Amino acid sequence: MEFLVRTENLLPPDTPDHTRDRLRREERERAQELRDAGVLKRLWRVPGRNATVGLYEAGDPAELHDALTSLPMWKWMDVTVEALATHPQEKT
């Protein structure tokens, strides 16, 4: 199943720089692991916001949930998920 996932980072502005830097580094590392596993297919940055739009692939919603909650920034994210279905025009 494919999912369109929109996230916005809501890390408090008073977070110490060293903590913010560590979380960003860990987030990049985990995102790369998800890419390598084929779960994170594409990722776009939303200009002007601390937000992303990602295309994820998972066996079911529970598997996607496990992938998203494995992200180090998870507890500071506002997340919206849309399950995607193939349009009939896409079938060959």
C-alpha cells in the first residue's frame, strides 16, 4: 500500500541547539534506513515551513505507523496520512 504522509515539525523553539542538532542527525539516519528498506519512496520539503510531504509504502497501516513512530522527531510531529489507491488509468 502507498501512503501520502504530511508532517510538520513542532519541536519547541526553546530546544537547546545541541539537542536540535542531535535529533536532526538521528532523523536523517532513520529516514535513510527507511529509504534503504523501501518504505520511504520519495520526500519533499514544503518551502517556508518546517514540513515535509512523503510517499511511503507499507504492507498495511499498522506497518506504516511503526515506521513513522520509529522516527526520532515523532513526538514533536503533526502527521496526516492519506492511503492511496491506484487510479484505473494507471493500470496497464
